[in-house]
Amino acid sequence: MRKAWVITANILIILLVIGFVIAYAGKHNRDYVASRVKAFEDRTYAEEQITANYLRGQQQLCDSWAAYIRTHRLTMDEAVSFVRGSLSQTGVTAAILYADTPDMNGLSASPKNGTEDDYAVSYRQINLFPEDGIGADLPEGRISMTRAYTNPINGIQSIAFYDSVTLTEDGGERQALLLQIVPISLLEEQWIFPKEEYQNAEVSLIDAEGNYIIRSKSFKNTNFYEFYKSYNATDLAGIEALKNAVTSSTGSVMLRNSKNQECLIAHTPMQDSDGWSILAYLRADDLGTGAVDWLLIGVVTAALLLLLIVDSAVMLNFNNRLRAAVKEAESANRAKTDFLSTMSHDIRTPMNAIIGLTAIGEKNLDDRDSVKDCFRKIGMAGNHLLTLINDILDISKVESGRLTLNAADFSIVETAENLVNLSQPMVKEKNIEFSFRVSGIEQEWLFADQLRLNQIYINLLSNAVKYTEPGGSVSVTLSEEPAEDGAVLLTYVVADTGMGMTPEFMEKMYQPFSRQTDSRVNTIQGTGLGLAITKQMVELMDGSIDCESEPGKGTTFTVRLKLPAAKRRPAEMALPDADVLVVDDDEVLCETAVDTLHSLGARADSASCAEEALEKILERHREGRDWSAIILDWKMPGMDGAALARRIRQEIGDGVPILLVSAYDWSDIEEEAKNAGVNGFVSKPLFRSTLYRKLNELLGREQDVQTEEDSNSDLAGMKILVAEDNDINWEIISMLMQMNGIECDRAENGQLAVDRIREAPADRYDLVFMDIQMPVMNGLDATKAIRALPVGHAKTIPIIAMTADAFSENVAECLDAGMNGHIAKPIDINIVLKEIRKIKEEKQQ
């Protein structure tokens, strides 16, 4: 019932609008026609002015010739010769006719067509002049002009301007008429209507009785009023009224032409004439009456009908969406329940490992290896738990738009090594073939948010490992290309032979909590947040992420990021006079390793298998040119790296150092490798700096090639105040600092921290680590109080937040309170030491 009322109301509104549009269009059409008619009348009046000026000019020229002839009392021949010499307008000619005889004959200034000397002319048959003749004195200031006629000299439609003259002949005088003959085409050239407005306009000239002096093609009959009477219903009174209007004022009239078409006739009287009038003709169709308005009506009507249809469709769609929203809400509730269930399971799993391994460690305190193994596994479980928590925090930031970037200099080498280290336990557990290649890495130090970059890379790699079944393979390729403005284009490709994804799932795989529906997936831990977070982080860094996948065959993810190079200059690295052999069945790795060695100044060659390598090694040994170093891959078909190392030692002894390269954990293969004669190990992927350091160590050229950050001895002796109310947290941070030679004092709350800074000498503390949530006074208020102390060092001492409040607004609050930085709990000792070193370097500058 309600739907019927809505439709009825819509129809009534449409009818009202259509009625209004029709009424408006009618008025608009009338106004439009009136304006067009007025414009046509004005244009006709302008044409009259142009015509009058032209005719007046021609008449004045004719009168000047006549005055000259009369003044100088010329004979016929002399007068014709004078006029012939005075002609200057193209197409204009002249004639002189005797006016005192009915023959109206005389001489032309131009010979007849087809002759050279026949100038005789007669106007008797043309009937241009009154039968009783023309007087000797014509009125001055008036236009004396004939109607249009065919010039007997050249056959051209013309008009003639005339004046009376007196000729001398045989000692006496004769009356004559001087004619200046102008082709009609010259007059018509003066009648120019704008083509864009009046494309088919025509102009005619009539005398006081309506006879055509000049007639355009659309005017019929010999008289305009006869034309009007022939094709329009009228009477004598109507004709008389039209005549009065035409001869007395500027105006217009609508009438029908010989084709029964409606046309507009605009009229205006001619100045300085005997009742002549200008008539301008235009078909009503060319006036453009109403076409635009009817189009408007049609468009509006169609639009309103479309509105009715759309309105009905929207109502139907609204109802469907309402039903879909109800289903979506129910689905969201189920998703929430499933998510909480999954998170409960995923959080309890590492917690169970932490609690269980702690109990095992307590029972085996005397077994150092067992306790060490428990600690290692507890650390892995803790990192996994931290990843879950970070995923939940990050997805909340993503959904609220608060995810931010904190760019700093970082090493892409460190990022790659971290990827390998994190993936090794699961790779080993699932017996997955794992490879990591790098290509074209020239800029090892970049400027970006390393934490977010690590999350992107780790999420994709961990997914590849998780969803690849035992015995499968996972490959990672990291390549670099130069970009403009000193930046690089970093391309990260992760390919696996796992279960793959369906096209349906790929459409929604970046939505939070999305996981492939598969019995195998249900057995794998995960929140369904990794890809959603990865996608958002890639877009936040102005990069791109692409995916190719096929169920049962595997998946390939490609991430491209344009990152600025760090401003720091890398240390000079060179390996002159070194001959290095690279042995690996991976042709790409061999090629990139050889290119890298060449860039370091070393001479390098490669072998794709153990047999080829032995041949090259033995050949050079026989020549007394042993290789400076040999780089072996651990996993090779046929003879593996360990077997090849043993064979090399058997053949040439221990003189040539052997460097083992692998993507696997060194601790798993260390004993076997050393027993085989291997001197050192480097983890894949092979970066320029890592190859340089390891080869320098093996060749004994540098005893210590570690970077400054690899050793923390430079931090010994620094003094830190730690504001921390939690005893366990204090114990952890103090022990970690003491292990690196750093002294720590504790303040159990914010007020104590303020008191310590007030009372301490200026050089007592190098920095302050400040917890935020503390009793008595929180960290934010404590920082503000310290900055307000009337002691000089309180204004400048670095204060670093060390808190579990890790959202971007928490960081902003800390900086606004006067802090210098922020470190999130649980703390990463490497990040803490890096921050301490940064502060020390700033103080030394």
C-alpha cells in the first residue's frame, strides 16, 4: 500500500513539473521569437542605412558628371568621352540618351558585347521612364534611379542613376539624360546578413506602389502587394494597412510564400527616395522558433520518467541492502567470535610453550645445554607472541588511519639476515628447500622505516613457509635498481610451491581476518591479519604489491618500493690480488657472486658442480697458482659442499681457505663443516659487505672488520637513570645494561626521578629511560617537571620513553611532554643500544 502511494505521489510531481516546463517553454519561446524578430528588424534597418548611403553616393557621382557637362556645354561625343574617362568602378558603365525624342537613343560609354566600335544605344523598348518624358530640372538631394533592367549593352541586370544635361549641337542645344549604370550584383554586395544567424535571408527593393525595383528569388509577381494577396488570405483593407506600414515605419509581418511556408518580412522605408522601401525576407524555420524549447521539454520529461524508474529501483535496492546488512551484521558477529576463538588459541599456544619450557628449564638447571635450548625456544615463542600482539595493534591502527612511518638509516643487509634467521626454524622443521638471492644491491644503507619494511617482508615470507607443505620449496629474490633523485627501486619477490589460492579468495585476501577455506589451512596458526597489514604498509610507503597464485601450484608475491638511499657513505671495500672460485649449482647466485667479487677488485670464476670445481682447483694447483679462497654452497646435487671440502683437502691440503655459504643455520652444520675442512661460514644472501668481511677474515688481511655497531665496548662507562616501578622490568634492563658496561640507577616512580635529577651533578647521568605508567607521578608529568627544574642540565638531558604504550598518539604525547625518543616494550636490546649510541655520538659532536 505504501509503495503505491509513493508511486502515485511521484507521478503527480512529474506531471506538475512537466506542466510547469511546458508553460515556461511557451513563454520562453514567445520571448525568444520576439527577440529574434526585433533583431531581424534592426538588421533590416541597418541594411537600409547601408543601401541609402550607397545609392546616395552613386547618385552624387552621376550628378557631378552632369554638372560638368552642363557647365562646359559639351557635345554628345565630348560628353561621352568625358564620362568614359571618368569611369573607375569595375562593372559600372554609362550612357547619354536624347530626352527630346521618344526613341530615347544615344551613345554608350562602352561598346556593345561582341563589337569594338558600336556605341549606339536605344532605351525605347525598355520602358524605364515616364511616357511624357523627364523634365530638364530634376529635384536636388533625391535619388533618381530606375528599376532593375537588362543593360542592352552587356546583357547584365542593372540599375541606372540619371540626371538631365544640356548638350551643344549644331550651334544649338538639346536635352539629354546622363545614365550611370550599376550592376545589381554591386548593390547586393552591400546587403550582408550574418550567415550564422540569417543564413538564407534575402533583400528586395520596392517603390511606393509595391513594384519591385530589385526583386530577390523568393518574392513572386511583379508587385509585392500582389504577391501578398496571391498567397495570403486578405482584403483591400489588409493590403492598404500593410502598404501604410511598409512605407511609413520599420517593422515586420508574418506571411506565407508561394510554397505555403511561413516567412518573416521585415520592412523599412528608404531615405531620400520617392516612397521606396527595403524588404528583408527570412523563412520562419530559419528563425529557429521553439526548437530548443521542445528539446528541453523532451529531455525533462525523459529525465523525470527515468527518475521515477530509478526511485523505484532505489527503493527495491534499499530493501535488498537492508536485508544484506542484517546478514552482514550476523556474519560480522560470527567473524568476531571466530577471531576471538582463533586469537585465544594462537596466544595460548606460545604462552603454553613459555610456561612449559620454563618448568623444564627449572628441572634441568644442571644441564647447561638443556637450559640453553629452553631459553632459545622461549625466545622464539616470545617473539611469536609479540608478533601476534603487534598484528592486532597494527590492524587497529590501519582501521583508524593512525598507522605512521618513522624513517631512519638502516642496513638492508641486516634486514635480509633477519629474514633468514627468523625463517630457518620453520624451514628446518618442515624440510623445505629454501633459497635467498640478491641482485644488483649497490646501496646497502637506505632511509626508511625498517620496522615496517621488516613486517612487510616477514609477513610474506612467513606465509610462504607456513602454507608450503613439507618437501616443497620457497625462494626469495631481493633486487635493486637505480631510480631518480638518488633513490633505489627495491623489488622483493617471494615464491612458493604451496597450496596456492583460489581466485575467489584473492579478491578478498587483503581484508582483515581473511583466510583461505581449506582443511589444511585450519591446522596452521594465524590471525588472517598479515596480508591486510602488509597491503596497508606497502601503500603507506607509496609502493605496490602484486600476487600470482594457482591452487595446488603455489603463490608468488612481488613488492616494489622506492626508497631513498641513506646519506652515510659506505666504507671503502676492495680485495685486490685475490683469486676466488665460487661453486654453486645455482647459476644466478654464481653470476651475482662473481659480479660482486669483480666490483671488489678480485678475480673470480665459478663452477656449477663439484666435478667442474675440482677440475679447476687441481689445474691451478698443478700450475702453482692456487686460488686465494674457495666459496662452496652447502646443498648441491651429487657431491655436496662437505664432501667437496673433504676432497679438496685430500687433493691440495689446507693451504686454500674454504668459505661455506648456505641459507641454513650455521649451528646445524658447523661440526660437520669444520670436520670437512671448512674455514668459515657466510649466510645467504651474499651481499657485497658480507663477502668483503668474511674474505678479509679468511685471507688474514684484517683481523677485525666488524662495524662500529657490531661491538658495544664503546658504550662502557655511560650512566643512565631508569624510572621503572616494576621490579622484573628493572632487573631485566639493569642486567642488560651491565652486560654492556653501562651503569644504571633506579627511580621507582616519576617523583623520585625528578628528585634524582634535581640533586645529581650535571655529569652524573648521560640519559634517562622513563616509564609512563608509574605511581605517585607518571612519566609524562615527571618529564615536564624535569624540564622545568632550575638546573641547567635538566633542560638538555636526553629522556627516552620506555613504555608499553606503543600507539602513534602515545609517541606524540611523549615528544610533546619534552622527551627525546620512544622505545616500545618489550624492549629489543639492539634498539636500546642503538639509541644509547646515538645519544653518545650527539654529545661528542
